[in-house]
Amino acid sequence: MSAALVVTGILVLLLLRVPVAFAILGPTLLYMVVTDQSTGLSLRTAAQEVNSFPLLAVPLFILLGVVANHTGIADRIFAFAQVLFGRVRASLGYVNIGVSVGFSWISGTALADVAGMGKMLVPAMTSRGYPRRFALGLTASSSLISPVMPPSIPAIVYASVAAVSTAALFAAAVVPALLIAGGLALYVFVWSRKQPQLAGRRSAPGEFRSAALRVVGPLGAPVLLLGGILSGLFTPTEAAAVGVAYVLVLGFCYRRLTLRSLWSIAVETATTAASITLILAASGLLGWVLARERVPQDIASFLLGFTDSPVVFLLLVNVALILIGTILEPIAALVITVPVLLPIAVQFGVDPVHFGVIAIVNLMIGLLTPPIGGVLFVLGSATRTPMHEVFRGTAPFLIPLLAVLGLLTVAPELVLFLPGQLGL
């Protein structure tokens, strides 16, 4: 049984909407049986993939995002951003982006961001006269800031798989995340020139001071998290644990959490973390199969014979990862593709941290595209909108996102500048 048949089987199962972990496990376990590999080897290979201390940060950051959603932190950031951008035309467009930037320092995933923001931002924008498709598209697109901006769960997974510094990857992702926010803001600015009805409003006296005081507590979380990680005081796993404790205290102080609500938070966290862990284990087994079949070496030989330009290689990777991201969940795609593509990237002289940021941005864009489109499904469910309607609103925003991806591809210094300055 060849690797091509394994990959084909996985794709067929994914198209049949089989859950990602089982779509990967089925063909890979069949390969192990056909090639007379032991059951013990299969279990050991899958277990080794998740037996990692850095990966312990993943469920903790998921818990952090869930608790943040339950404590109303997004509402406080929204109120502050409204006051901050209130006078500007199409102010709620910039507020939408600003809330995503603020919440991204805590949530770490696009799905947590769009689940928390969709119910609040889309109705707020449509009630103020914004076209529904525009509100849906901007909310979906701005949610991609969360998995790029640290603390990023995909970054933790990549750092574990690629054996690079999580702190360096976190630092490298800050500028790209801000560029995504800037690209979306530029799109809003250009679009709003033809929308005179979306004039801004002045804030009432004392409104800014009140909103600023309400956001002081939530803004302490990213200072604690990133300050601790980048200063070397905490590992990412320890920082996640400290961040959870901090946000839990905030929740009880704001009287938004009760002992009873902690049970639903624990269930939601455990469900999400378990699904990611199972995908990681299944992808680890698939990685072993691909390595045994020498797939990375075959791809490397092809690409090295095709081009000797790092930029051309990265452009080819961009196309491949965007296509993969349309059918695979990002965490699974990272675990499957990184062991194959990273050694080739190193042969082309591409820095592993630079490659990691590019891979993450690529796969996050896949969250906005059918047929899988996780962000589209979540936002559609949160706002009771069909997935195809959400995608029609999101499609124009792919232009600034792809432009930022292209810029990051040809200008690695944008990614590597901050880690270099911090000595990471």
C-alpha cells in the first residue's frame, strides 16, 4: 500500500465529512496492517506525538480563551474600541478589527474569537446601517488575527513539531498580525469612502474615562502572558496557567463567573482540547507513514530540480498550503505538512521561524474558504446565516489577506526583526 493511496483515502473520507482525526487514522492504520507493522508501534508513534511538555500549553490556552469569553472581556474591549474610534467614518469597521486585536492577546484561536464576537459585532454593525455581508466578512476575516498574534495555539503546535523556540515564534508573529489588522483597516478605509451615511459620532463626556477603566483589567492579561514569556520569566505552558488564574480572578471580580459555570467551561475546554489532541496523535502516525515512504525526499528532489530560488519555493508552498487549508483543519495540516516541507525549506535557506509564520498565515486563510471553512461554519451558526452567504461577504477580504501573505513571503525581515531585537 503506497503513500498515495493513504493520502487519497484521507481526502475521500474528508470529503465525506468524516471527522478529521478518524479520516486520518483509518487509512494510516490500514497501511500499518497491510505492511505488517505492529499494533504497539502504531500506538507508540501516535502517543509520542502528544507526549510533549510544550503541548500542555494548548489546553491551557483553550481554557484561557473559553474563560475570557464567559467573563465578558470582549464586551469591555468592544466598548473601549467604540469610544476610541467613534468619531471616524465607518467606525464600527475599525472597532471590529480593534476588538479582534485586543481579544487575540488572550484567545489564541480564530474559532474562539469569531464565536465570541460574531453574536455581538454583526448585529451591532447591521443595526447601524452596515451591509450584512460586509459585517460578516469583516468579522470572519479579523478573527484570523487571533491564531497569528501570540499567544497562538497553532504557533505552539508548530514550535513543538519543528523544534523551534516558542518564544521566538511568538515574537515573530507580532508584526504579521499587526500587518493583517492594518490590511483589513486599509480595506475598510477604501470601502468607507463611498459610504457617507456611516458617519462617526462624538463620545459623551466621561465616556472615554469610564471605558478605559473597565478595560484595564483585561489588558493586564496580555502584559502578564507575553511579558512573562518574552522576558524568560515563564515558559509558554507556565504563562498559560498564570493567565488562566488571572482571568478566573477577573471573572469572579466582575461577577460573571460562578462555581456552577465552571463546569460548562471545563466541558467546553475538554471537548476542544481532546479533539485537537486526537488530531495531533493521528497526524503523528501519518507523518511516520509518509517518512517511511520517503515522501519528503521525493518532494524535495522534485522542488530542487524545479527551482533554486527560495522565493519561488515559498510561493509554491503558499499555493499548496492554501489548497490544503481548504480541506484540512489547520492543526492537522501543520502536523502533516511541517515534517515534509520544513527540511526542504531549510535546504533552500529559509529560516524555520519565518517558514512557521508563513505556514500559519496560509492555513488560517483556509479557515475562510469552503468546503471546510471552520470560521465560516462557526460564524454562520452564531448569526444564523447560511455558510455560502458568509463566504460571499468574506471573499473580498481575501484580497488584503493574500497581499499581506505575499509581503511576508518576499520580506522575511518583517518576520525576523522582532525576535532578532529580543535576542530570541
